[in-house]
Amino acid sequence: MKCTQCGTENAEHASFCGKCGREMEVAPTPQAAPAQPVQHTRPAKLVRCADDKSIGGVCAGVARYFGLDVGLVRLLAILGLIFGTATFWIYIVLWAVLDEVECGPY
Ligand SMILES: [Zn+2]
């Protein structure tokens, strides 16, 4: 690298110029881009998950769509099945209507 003061060519990683003693300007190292927070890929529409299902993948799809915990959705679904038949029919309708897709890890 060249000295900015006297123009003498110095070793590539020299800290000071060998002739005039001027501190060499070190090329700025590019700052590493700040790590992006990991975000769940949220599907644009409600789907069934082909690769993450305990029954029909509806719970996993609903959880992804609303950004909820899959376990929580399944728990609510099970509670709904215990305390009423509406959940069962909602599940059946969703299972019949929704497309089954590969959702990937959540
Ligand atoms: Zn110099």
C-alpha cells in the first residue's frame, strides 16, 4: 500500500510508513449486516399442512395462518371436541375445503 504522505510503497499490511512514519490508512472492513430476526413464514391463506399433521393438518395450518402455537391450537381443538360438536364439524369442513400443502418447519 502507498503512503498517503510521502507516496512510498510499503508492505500491504504495514501499520506505519517505513520512510516517514505516518500511520497507514487501513481500508475499512465492511460491516457485517445485522442478523435478521428469524420469522415464521406465514402463508397467505389458510391451508392444511401435509408435513405437520397429527390428524389432518388443519391445526398446523390454522396455527401458521394466525401465528399461534401449534400445540395451543391442537389443545383448543381437543377441548372443543370434548365440550361441543361444533369443533368437529368445523374441522371436517376445513379439512374438506383447505388445500393440503407442504408447510415446512414451524
Ligand atoms: Zn510515508
